[in-house]
Amino acid sequence: MDQQARTADRGGAGVPGGRRKQRVSMADVAARAGVSAQTVSRVSNGHSAVVESTRQQVLAAMRELGYRPNSAARALRYGQFNTIGVILFGLSSTGNSRTVEAIATHAAAAGYAITLIPVGVPTQDNVLGAFTRMDELAVDGVVVIMEVHLLDAGTVALPPGAHVVVVDSDAGDRYPVVDTDQADGARQAVRHLLDLGHPTVHHVAGPEESYAASRRADAWRSVLSSAGRPIPDLRRGDWSARSGYEAGLALAADPSCTAVFAANDQMALGVLRACHESGRPVPAEVSVVGFDDIPDAASYLPPLTTVHQDFAEVGRRCVQALLAQISDSPAHPGTDLVPTRLITRASTAPYPSGLRRM
Amino acid sequence: MDQQARTADRGGAGVPGGRRKQRVSMADVAARAGVSAQTVSRVSNGHSAVVESTRQQVLAAMRELGYRPNSAARALRYGQFNTIGVILFGLSSTGNSRTVEAIATHAAAAGYAITLIPVGVPTQDNVLGAFTRMDELAVDGVVVIMEVHLLDAGTVALPPGAHVVVVDSDAGDRYPVVDTDQADGARQAVRHLLDLGHPTVHHVAGPEESYAASRRADAWRSVLSSAGRPIPDLRRGDWSARSGYEAGLALAADPSCTAVFAANDQMALGVLRACHESGRPVPAEVSVVGFDDIPDAASYLPPLTTVHQDFAEVGRRCVQALLAQISDSPAHPGTDLVPTRLITRASTAPYPSGLRRM
DNA sequence: CGTGTGGATGTTTACGCAAACATTGGTTGC
DNA sequence: GCAACCAATGTTTGCGTAAACATCCACACG
């Protein structure tokens, strides 16, 4: 009775109608092929020499049984999982999904899977919690994509000894950081507008907590300042087109405003709409530059001049840096900047311009 | 420096200078607390009764040593990983990232991590490969987000016995499917335009391979047909704003075209631009409806009337269905439709209209 | 021919955890 | 007062894998 029950819930009953996915193990393959489990292991990993005939037998057995190595066991044995963890705040935000996709792709190419933990609210506790979870999951390294000032402020200290790469942060003195060259991108944008003859450039910035937003705003300010131009009050949005629209309405109402640098394309879209509705044609009266170069930007009205960000490259470098760390161990703090470039489209024009309407 | 000895014989040899992240195991905690490993396990899982004083001692030891359970060992023991795999084609495509985010969030709430494998080119081999990888990773279930006709065509058969939920596919007869109610959304869009008095509705469809695109196009055709309206030739885009723009140029050149239903918001954006550039104001001369309700749509010129899709809900239901399957086992094929609703904004207007310009 | 040599394969063991079983010591019930 | 019992805790075992070590056998060489 006991015996039976024992066997039963072992193999897979328990649940009504439930055949527990009985995995095929090396032992099964070994039995089938008439060899030892170790030989199966050798074939599976191609390590030691196995005589060809044996090899074929084992392979055949594997095929017939549908054998798949169990990565849990492997991980237990090796202490590593061939998995990279990604902790991020907001997957749907413009660049993040593309960065993650690139990370996943490159990781996959190196035989790593990626495990994702989104953090809803970026508090210290949540980030640390995510890290703990990653630790339990025995990931080999972690990419933290956290645009907010959490890591740089030093409020959150990542577990020492863990392999980690940070994206979009100012923690370059303490962690290896991969980031888009925010400052240079913003400089290009502002200079472009200045070069067109605009006396100064207004800025619709991203939220205060955002590291990228600060960097862009800082660069904007510094270019204006070193060019000896007046620095208008900065308007803040929250990255959304709606917030850009609101800021844009205010800007459009100011006749002295002829050039706007929005900290991302969505907000630029909002500015475009605000200008349009306020009867200030773009680019005839107002020039607008965005940031990100999302695919849609080329189809805005008018097509948006913007700063192209190479998210895929960011992802690639993350994986590269992480893998280097995993195999080489020593992590070198420092910031790896991915260049940006200005894409000139139809939303910017020389100033002063003939008052042609668009 | 007892750590040295440990490190030396434990994992850390091999690599020069490599201190392999020496994990703290139950045995370590047990030793520290002066109890058996099993007791630590009991405390860790809160299963059997442990006397309070012992419990506290163990907890203290855990804290001091920074103990984290090793999920690899756990997975090996239990045969399951508390991980959900997500296989998808194109993370950055509009809805996917939001769906994935919702999946990750809900999965996390249930104590599951998610592992992501993006498939670059959706061929049978790649999908199967991803599945194999998931299998190796010993995930407990898999969500497949694959908008292309791969699964429905039956070309790709998912491994039987695996717990799986499919998003965005027509495989409802063979797998549990969670999907947005594409057909109903499209119907709402087309009816809306018809109700406004337009004699018929043109359609800019998504790519042929896309399941969602087919469903939307079918619904469009069926509404027109049952209303006894002429069915214009359908134009195909590839979801991008650019392709929408190209289709839009052709449409705008046709004076009989007064209403356009674009299969997604991006293409609608392109149509908007095409109409604008062709001097056919929206909505005065042409009404345009999109699909998805991406956040930006509200800021288009003019703000876009579109069909709202609840990606988060799709993600939620995926997890729910998958978890039910994991604990209950029997999977019931069938399609779970998440409702859509039309969001009326400024891109649609009655027809015929006074010829006011926008 | 015996002895070494080395290649092919088998056996043992440990990775960290937890279920099953064993042990201990203190109650309870008759 | 002793058997039956229970609660707290310890011991054994096995999950699937692969490194380390142990065998075995064929072949070469003195």
C-alpha cells in the first residue's frame, strides 16, 4: 500500500490526470544504449574521446528517448546557470525593450538565457529584492537597466562580488556602466539648432529622477552657456507625448521661442502638436529636435529631426562586458559610451526664415 | 581567511584571481546554528514545526551568513523551477513589450521568474529550437507570443505535454490561446466609420504572415460585406509608419476614399501624414482609425481615433492560464478573448461634412 | 612473453536541497 | 507504571550531472 502510493506519486500521479513531465535522464539514455551514464555525459558534452560506434549508439538512444540535458542539475553541479538576469524599471519605455531584445539575442548567441525581473516602483527595497531573487536564481551576471538616480546616488548598493553591468546610470565609478552618450547627443541637437541661427534653444526635459534626462538637460545648458546664449527656463515632462504637448503649449505661446529641444521623441511629438494647434508652424516658425529616433519619428508631421540612439549596441556591449566579467572576473568600473548621431529631417529650419507656411 | 581554503578547493580554482562566488549552503547555516541541515530547510520553508528558539537561532545564522536558497538545487529536487518561459518574435513590437511586462509582473507576484527567448526569424526551426532551450532550462511552462501564422498552420507542433499558452494565434483548437479580440476591435472601427456616414472604408492591413493582421482584415471585409458596401482593394503595410505613409499616399490620391481603417496606430500615423501632405485634411475630408491605442496616438495630428487593446490584461490571463495548467495539469485548448474598445478622438468625422478645413 | 602505456569506459562522489524515515525525550491514558 | 504516542530534531537518500578516480583491454617494446 505504502509502497504503491510511494511509487505512484513519485512517477507522476498525484494530480488527477496528471502525468508529470517525466524527464529522460542520462541514466535512461545510458541504459538504452548499454553504456554508463558517464559515457552519455561525455557524448553530450563532447569532452573526452568516445569511440565512434559507442558515440553513435548513445546519440541514437538520445534521439529515440528525446533526451535533453537538465540545466538544473547542470547548474547545481557547476554553480552557474548560463543565465543572465536583467533587472529593469519599465519594459515598455522606448529604448528598454530594444536594449533587452539585443541583450537577449546576444546572450542567446553565447549560450545564455536571460531572466527578466521588472521593478514596478524603483525603490531601494525593490531593486534589492530583485537582486536577491536573481541571486536565488543563481544567474551568472546581472544587467541593471535603471534610468532613475538610484544607483548613482549610492542609496542602493549592489551586492559586492556579483557580476553586474549597469545601463543608463551615473555609477561609473563603482560599476561598469554601458550607456548611450547622452551628453554628446544633446550637444549635437542644441548645436544644430544654434547653427541654424536660432538665438537660443528651449528645452523640454524628462522627469527629474531620470539620469538620462539630467544628462541631456545638463548638456543643453552647457552648450548654451558656452555659446553665450540666454538659458530659458526648462520645462519638464514625463517622457509622454501628452506632457510634451502641455509644455509645448506654453512654449508656443512665447513668441520668442523659435527652437525647442525635447528630451525624447514622444515629447517632441507633443510639442509638434502644440505648435500646430497654436498656429506656429514647424519648422517655419519653430524648429523642433527630439531624442531617440524611434521608428515613428520619421513619419511625424513634419518628420522629426532627432538624435539617434543605438539601443542594440548598448545591449550588445552589456552582454560583452558581462561575459568578460564572468570569465575574467575582475570588473572594471567605468563608463562605456555608445555614440549617438543627429538625424536631420524636416522639423528644423534656418532662422530667421521667410515666413513661408509649411 | 578561512575563506581562502574554502575558495581554493571549492569552486574558485581554475581562473587566476577568481574568487568564485562561494555560496552559503544550508550546511553552512546548519553548522553555524548548531542544528542539522534539515532543520534549516524546515525553517527556510516553514513546513514542519520547529521550536521557536531553534527557529530564531537558524534565522540568525542565515542572516549572519547571508544565506540564499539555491534554486538550482531546489529545481533539481522538485523537478520544477518556478520559472515561466516566454518565446516571442520581436520584443520591440508595440504590444509585445507591454504583454511581456505584464507577464513578468504577474508571474513575479506568483513567485515565478520569467525567462525570455526572442526568436529573430520565425521559422519552424527557430521556434522549436527556442522550445528545446526552454525545455533544457526546465521551465514550468511557456508562453509563446508569435503573431505569425506558424502555429496555426500546424507547421510547428509544440512539444506535447509541455505546459503552454499561446498569444496572438489561431491555434485555439490545439492550444490554450489568449488573444485580444481582434475581430471585434476591427468591427467596432469599421462600424464607427460606417455610422459616421462614410459609404465604405478602406483598409491598410498588416503583413500577410501576421495572424492579427488577417483577423482584422477579415473583420473589416465582413462588416462591409454584410452592410452591403463595396469592398475596396486592401493595401498592405508592414506595421511601420513608413509603410502606412506609402499606402496612405495611394489612398489620398483616390478622391472616393473618405475613410481609412489602418491595422495599427503606426500605419495610421503614416496615413495621417500622407493625407496631410496630399492636401486631404483629416478628419474634414478623410477619417482615419487606427488599432492598438499606443500612448502616442492621443498626440497625433489630429489625435487618433483608435481601438484600444489591453495588453496588460492579455499578459495577466496568460500567467493565470499557465499557472492553472501547471497546478491542475489538464490544458483546455480554446481561445480566451480580451475585449477591445474604440477610443473616439479627433481623426474621424461625419460624412459628408461641411468642407471646413481642420 | 611480460610489462608498461594509453585510450576507452565504468564507478564513485559531491553539488544543495527536502522528502522519507529514524531517533530522542517527554506526555498521556489506562 | 508502562505502552502508545507525539513533537522536535537528526540521518539517509536521491534528484541529474560531471569531475576525479578506477578498470580494463589492446598494443608496443624490451
